[in-house]
Amino acid sequence: TFTLQSGEDIYISGDTMSSCLVAGTLITLHNNTQVSIETLKVGDILKSVQIEGLEDTNDVIELKKWESNNLTTLDTYSKVSEISKETVPVIVTFNKGLLRGSTRHVQLVKRAGEWRFLRFGEVKVGDIFINENQEEIEIQTVDIEITPTEVYRVVLEVPSHTFYANNVLTHNIK
């Protein structure tokens, strides 16, 4: 069930388990160039970060337990080990196109002064993302689009499961 900004509650049925981003999302490579997510290949090296105090994991339950009032990162790189495409029934869009993806995509967010990981479907107006320059971006709009949409799922190898999508730090939960 989602509550639209109009206050209307809607219920979505179908497979909403995917953690994916839409075609056209720009992914930052290790050399700071950007490519569309749909052109990524296994073996590509992405710009990534390790987050101090966060055990690197792809377990969403463990990720959601982590919180910190201080975000300290160490730049690193991670290799794409898998990329796949699928269709999801619902897309969430932040700040009129800053990021677009499935409701289940896992995102680093600052809420009430604490950094944490939330699914796209849980992010609210007023939450904060962080970009490649360590600048905070306040979420001003959250739009739900109910239409079948192709999305791309990226899986990374260690040392980190984070990467930059449209210059925003995100996670690849697999």
C-alpha cells in the first residue's frame, strides 16, 4: 500500500521485490566517466565507497539495522558481477528525476539526523541523499508511477556494494 502526495492510498499487487534502477540512469565508472545503466557489462569497474562502521553486506535486514549520525566514507571501486533487466509494476521518482527505480531499491538516506538504508518506497519528502561531492540533497518530491517499467539490477563484488547513480550514492542489494 502506498500513500500518494494527494493523500490517496493505493494498493499494488504483483512482483515488487526487485531492487533496480530505470534505463538512462547514469552510473559513475572508476575513471569518473558516466554511462547509462543499460550499457553496463560484467567486469565494468564502478566508483564506490566503503562506509565506516558498516559491515559490507547484501542482507537488507542487516543494512536496515545500521544507523549513524556521522557518515564517513573511503573511496574505492567495485566490479560488476551481474547485470539483469526486468519489468516492475511501480516506479518511484525523487526530485522530478534525480533518481528513478523500483520501490524495493535500497537507498542511503539521512532522516532526523541519522544515516540509514531505506527502500525507495519508504523514502519521504524531507529525507536527504548524498552525492559524489559529499553534498546533501533534500528530497522535495516523491512521485509514484503505476506503469510497467523496465529496470536494471546491478550486482557488485566486494569490497563494497555501493555505487553512484545520477551522482547519488546508492546500494546494489542483491
